[in-house]
Amino acid sequence: MTLQFNRLTPLARAEPMGDVGWGSRAIALIPQGTVVATFGGDAVDRRGFDAMPATRRERSIQVDDNLFIVGPPEREPGDAVNHSCEPNCGPRSATQIVAWRDISVGEVLTFDYGTTDGSDYDQFPCACGSTLCRGQTTSDDWRRIDLQQRYALRFSPYLLRRLACSTRARMLTKKERVEMLATYDRDPAKALSVALRAVTGRVHDRLGDMIHASHLPLDVKRAICDGDVTACDALVGGLNEFAGEPFVAAVSPL
Ligand SMILES: [Zn+2]
């Protein structure tokens, strides 16, 4: 038996598909609810992800705010399910794709990458041909109300967590701003964590995860996570001056 990182249902087959590279096609009727693909590989954070060769990054899936599963060095049948803006499959867990309806022989398996990916690493012009095509996929597609409704929130768990927390997102109170400034010099990471938990509603999350879920530029995210004094000072200044408004907006779907 040959062990593989990725599993494709035996009801489908991977094959070259012209401009989009490889894809997977049903070779037998795939009943609704069938797990069509289970993704595996190396688990890396964004920094590790960016260091991977493009041939592996294109076979990857985001599974948390700062965690990606990247396919093995050699292509496997199970790591080729392409994007569509009108998909026949979608996520059942962070690493499993399930058939959302019965899929006929010959149909190409697709899922909407907006249901799993919330980072800017995989934004691309889309020509999926659907009347629902967005024309461009972005890291913010999961925030779209139309997609949330059409897919009935069948999103990757970490995106659902973001949405759930957004209902608790709020501005810092004056007392919290004073407390943040009073503790910042002694322990910047802790002071920022406490403030950001209040602002984002992500009460159990680590600083790095909250930062990576925000709209800040990637170089700023990295600088803050590395403890860069200038970047952290700018963040605490922003939280104080604007009482956290940029970060409420960053994690809120509204
Ligand atoms: Zn499309």
C-alpha cells in the first residue's frame, strides 16, 4: 500500500485541465455528503509558507489565522480540487472537502476558495464561467454577506470563529486605554494582547493570531509579532488614539 498525504475519493480522478493546471473530475456518481478530498502535508505558518516553492504553495489550504497545510513535494491525486464561484463542494472541516450536492459523472469537482482562505496569498482573477463569478477572488470574500447566506456559513472553522467573535468586537473603554498605556512599557506583548482581545472579541486568542487576522499589511504583522518596537508603538498608539476602530473593522464582517 502506498501511503499518501492527500486522499481523493475513488469516485473521482485527477487530470490536467488546461489553463487551470490539474483538477479532479467525477468518474462515478458522487452522492451529496461524500467527502471528496482530505488534505494533508506540512503545517507551516505564513513565514514558512512564503519560503515554500510555488509548486507547493499552489497545492495548499489555509486552516487557521496563521497556519497553512502545504501539499507534499510531489503532486498527489488528492491535492487538485479547483476554485469555482458556484461550487459543487465545500469545506466540512479545516482539511476536508465534501460534496454539497449529487455530482454527475464527468463533472469537475470545485469548491469556493473564499470558504477556506482568509489571507492574501492566493488572490487571483477568476474565469470560472459561472453567472455568479466574482471575477476576482480576495482574502476578504468570507466577509461577503451574499456568500455567507448562499453557503449557509459552511466555512472553514477558523473563519466561523472570526465571524462569531465579531459580534463581541467593540471599542476600548477609557479605563482599558489607561490600563493598556500603564502596562505597555513593562510588557508590551501582554498589554497589546489584553487590548486586542477586548477590541476583537477574540477573548481566548493569542496576539499573533489576532494580528494575522487583521487587515494590517503583512510586513507590519511580522514586525509586531517579532516585537519590533516601532511597530508595537504604532499599534498601541493607534489603539489609544482611535480606541481600536481599525481593528474592529479588521475582524468584523460588517
Ligand atoms: Zn469565478
